[in-house]
Amino acid sequence: MKSSPSKSLLLAITIIIPFLAIVGLMLAAGSGQVSAPPSEAKLHTVEVIQVVPEKGYQQQQLAYGRIESANLANLGFELAGKIDQIFVDEGDWIKSGQRIAVLDTQRLDASMKELDAALQRAKADQRLALQSKERVAELVRRKLESSQRLDEVEESATVASALVEQTQARINTLQVELQKSILRASFDGTVVSRPVDPGTVVSAGQPVLLVQQTSDYDARIALSSEQAQHLQVGQQHTLMANGQALTGVVKSIANTRQLNTRTIDVIFTLLPTHAALLPGDLIALTYSTHVEEQGAWVPKQALSNGIRGLWTLFTVTDKGRQEVTSRSVEVLYSGETHSYVRGALSANDWMIVRGAQRLVPGQIVHAVGSDITASVLLSDASNQRVQ
């Protein structure tokens, strides 16, 4: 069966018209394109500051030590004996002069009663000797007694008086021993340890209580001989403990070196503070040493990773339209915000401090002055030093 001419014409129109429409749209879209690329792309803007060469830098260092009590004493009796009572325990607070322990004084009490009786007897003998002296002296005046007899009674009276003084001196000695049988606190502080218990027989000087003073603290810090030689007694320095800054005054510098660490102990007196400190806490001395090394301070954001352990610093020769140059630098010291670097830098270079992301050597940029001037940079770097 053959198709009619009208159906063939309709099919041709259906195919040709959409094809012509697509061609027309493609031509219309192509007419809006730029025939040639722009002559120059927009330049990337970066912030720069001029490099300031330095001959050296101050390196901040820390030396650690421990806080210790200004007074740490082993308290004990001056006499030997048996401990009768101990009135404090570990951790207790004590005050200067407080009675903290006593010895058994039964033997001393008995001796005291014996000496009291001996004193009464000696005084009686003294009174009798004096009365005899007066009577014999009267008889001698009346020519009823010889002078020899008077000399004898006078010497007897002298012996009786000496015996009274001797007995009184023994009583005074015994009273001192009774006072020393009471152990009293030498200063305000806390009891660290109690190595003995009541009922223990102790020798003279044997430690009964270990007491530390709580009002004053010292800091003992081990330093090298080079560090210690720059310190003097009376100097004030900044110390750090428990995240707080403290002021310490150099109290003493040891004249001997520790054999195991080869260091010298320096003791600082901590000025009164409200900081919560305890003996044994770590404390650090912050100090700085000058290092002679050519270099320059740069902000940390200006540095990017390099190769072989070095860092990359992008520089230009001036402001305006400049070509980026890559400089490999070595970081000698790094602070909180700035680093001291060594490399092929000169005073004619301008370092890129902002906008250095995705830069490549040889790239053309537009360099503008940064609000971080060279003086501000050096000031910030100096703030990291501890004088």
C-alpha cells in the first residue's frame, strides 16, 4: 500500500523544523562569546612589610624547681625519756609556743620533792649556824669564849649558806629539765609527719614531729653555672607556679655543684601572695639569653612549609606590581606569634605577611603596605622575651 503525498510532506516538515530551530539557538548562543581573551587577568593583592635584619635575638627559656617551706624542722626533746602524750597529729595546724608533746616526768617529780626537802633542811642548818655565830660572838666580847671558837662557827655558817645555794641550784636545774620535758612549736606551721607514738622511749634529739612553716615559702631551682653567674642576691625575678606569675627574690646561690646533675641550686624567697601554693609544687624561672645570630623576625602566618626541614618565605622587591620570589629560611627560634629566621634576606626585601596563600614563585601580584609595620613587629617579638 503506498503512502499519500500529503503524509510524506507532513513527516518532512516535522523533522526539518526542529532541526532548524536547534541550529538557530546554537548560532544565537555563540554570538555572545568574547572573540578574544582579556589581555591581562586581575592581580592578586598581598600585604607586605620590609625585612629588618637583626644581629641576634633573645631566647626565652624555663628552669624548673620545687617550692619548699622556708623552715622545715624535726622537733624533738633535748632529754631522753618516755613520751607521755602527743597532742597533735599529721596535718594539724600549730602555733608558735603551742605545747605539742610531753615526756613522762615521774622521776623528775620525785627528784623535785627530794630536793625541796633537802632545801628545807639546808635552810634550817643555815639558821642554826647563824644563831650559833651570834651567841659565840657575844661570848667572845665578854671574854668568855676564845676567838678560835668564833672562827669555827663563822665557817660553819658559811658552809650552811653554801649548801642552801647548792640545793637551790639543783632545784633550778631540775626545773629546766621539767620545762624541756615539754615540746613546744618553734613557729606557726603544719605537722608533716609523726614518726613516733606515745609510750616510745626516745633519745635526746630524736625527731618526734616534722613541722613545716606555712607563712613563708622558698623556691629551689637548679641552674647551670652560666645561668647562675648572671644572678645576684637580692634580685627580683618572675616565677611561674600553677599558671600564676609570682615574684621571687634571690635568697642565696650555692657555692657547690650537684654531683648528679652538675647544676647549682639557687634559692628564691617568694614574696607574700594569695596564690594557693604547697611545698613540693613545681615552679619555673623564666629567663632569656642573648644568641648572636644574623636573621630577622617574621610573623608565623608569613611562613609556609618548605623542603628538607626548611620554611618558605615569599618576598617582593618593592610595593606595587611585583614578581613573587621564594626564599628558603631556617627557623632558629619560635615564639607565640613570631619566629626568628635565618636565610638569604636583606633590608631591600619586602616579606609578604598576608595574602600569601596559593602563591607560586614568579607570580605577578599587587603589593600594598601592611598595617603591621616593622616597629610593631619588633615590639611584638620583644614582648615574647623575658627580661
